[in-house]
Amino acid sequence: MSTIKYDYIIVGAGAAGLNLALAMAADAFFEDKSILILDKDAKDKNDRTWSFWEKGTGNWDNIISKSWDKGLVKANGEYIPLNLKKYRYKTLRSADFYDHAKKTLPEPNFTWKTEQVQKIMQADEAAVVITDQQKYKANLVFDSRVPMSYSIKDDSYLNIAQHFKGWIIETEKPVFDDSMFTMMDFDLKDGESTSFTYILPFSPNRALVEFTYFSPDVVEESTYDDYLKKYISEHLQTDSYTILETEKGIIPMTNFPFEDYNQKHIIKIGTAGGWVKASSGYSFKNCERKSQNIIKFLKSKQEFYKDSTPVKYKHYDKIFLEVLTKENHFGEELFYRMYKNNSIQTIFRFLDEKSSFQEDLKIIMNLSSSPFIKGFMRHLKSGFNT
């Protein structure tokens, strides 16, 4: 089998891989570079919905499905309004993102192949990628495959999952207020678990309704279906609807050191690179930011950093994970206090890792829970150094 050479290979055409590819395409530095994108899937279907917040206009405004300037959280029987002010909460269909990437990435610089990657090997001066059809070599491979050594059942690290199933439904009568999204509705829960309903309304009679868990253990698929049906029937008060699309997923929320798996010629990206915010499960904007960091690294020709996340945020994430791992029943109360006692702008800055220490302290102290404060004080005493 002959070996085909590229400058860069991107393994995985998801949010991380395509954010990186589009960032390369937008930078003149890569005009004379050859870039191969490999994915086992043709990426011609809508398999997920990405949501994110940002101020003002952004890179994806021409392809987003909808944006909102207000939302709500329902917890402890109380409605908590979210006035986003200068922020907008935006949602993007993966099919639109894939289509945009295919139309934007220029040939012949970019080649997209639908092949199953079987193995990636580090060599002396390059990395070798073997697929079910071909052998490739590149100076750098950006690999979105989660390391085989990672397992959500590994007790060596804090591990929970954001696991969910959602339906885009169309109802016969208007049941949604499409001027606001629902970040978390805890009115319907699975026992004492941290579980809630998430709603993105696109019109008065069409929305994504998703039942989500933050928990150490996933559930049977029928369980998601049961809670979705129950929520739509009892809380939206309609049984007349059509399921237009279905999406589901499992997102690791963990302090597993994914960045330790970077090598000289193989760099982990996406979930495999630790790009998912451990305490929230959000990743799309992180993919955009981390891709820009990689572009700067490639142009500087310096050794790749392991992780650019400030140490204090690693500790904050660890505190959240400790509480949700050891006291999962506390989730509703935790999020109630966070959204009740802090502005959504402060929370967004905190989750974007752009908050001041004063803002961090306010969020932590406003949670005023015994497990959370104990965790914070323990990490504070350690000097946030480990």
C-alpha cells in the first residue's frame, strides 16, 4: 500500500475538526498547505444541535437557526428569568455547519474523505494514519478520537456524563414562547438525579425538547423517551405532535488529563483534547477558541502547549464535578443557587473562563452549600497549584 503525504491531517469532521479546518482556510498562512479531513461519516445529516452564547455578531450568524436574548431556569418550583443583555444564546444545526464547511473549504488545499481511521502512529519526523482504504503521512495529525485509556467508569478521575436525548417536535397548536429558551427545567426529574428538560423553541409550535442528565451512569434509551413523552404531555399539555428529528449524545464531564496524550506529531482536539468545559459540557465556542490557539502555534513553530486553561478554572471544574459525582441529588439546588444569586452575564464569563476572582468568589460563596464551600476551601488552601 502506497503512502499519500499531506502537510496536516484532521481526524474527525465534527465541531472541533471543522472549526480547525475553517480557521486554517481563513488564514493566508495555509494557502500553500495540503490538508486532509478524514471521517467515517459523510456528514450529510443533522445529527446534533450546538448552542453557545456570545456578545454581538459572530462567525456563524449566517447559518444559525435562531438566537435569543432571554431565557429561563425553573428550579425549586421557581421561575428564574435570564436577561442576556448584550449576550445572545445561539443555536446551530450540525447539518448547516457541515454544509457550510463543505462549501467553504477550498480545493485543492482541502481534501475530504469518508474513511474509517484504524490506527495513528507517531514516527520520527511525521505521523502515519492508516484507514480502511489507505495509508497517509503528515507533519501533524489532529486527532479527535478519545484515548482508549479513558473510561467514564475510571475512579482515578472525577467522571460524570452529560447524557441526553432530544426530539425536534411540531405541535398542532402553539405551545411554545419562542422569544425565550429554557436552560434548565427541573420540574420533571428522574428520582434524585441531576436531570432536567432543555428547550429551544424555534416557533410557537416547533422546538427541540431534550431530557438531560448530569450523572455518573447513563440510562436505557427508553427512559429518555418516557420522560420526553411525560414532559410534553404534562408540562406542555399536548399529545398532538410529530417528531421531526431525534438527537442523542453522551458528553464526558471529567478532569481526565486528555492533554497528556499530545505527542510531537499528534495533537488531540475536541473532547479528546479536553476542549469540553468539564463543569458544563459546553464545547462549541471552546472549539472555536482552541482552534485559534492551534493556528497561532502552527505559525509560531514553537512546541505545542499542553493546556492553556488557567489553573483556577481547573479547580472550579473539579469542585463542580466532586459535588455532582458524590452528591448528585444536590444538582437542582446547586444550579438554583447559581442562577438565582448571580447575573447570567457573570455566569457566562465564569463558564468562558474570563471572570475576575471577585466574580468567582461571589459565585462560589452564593452557592453556600456545605459540600461546595468545603471543596472550595480545600482547593483554596492548596493554592490552586495542583
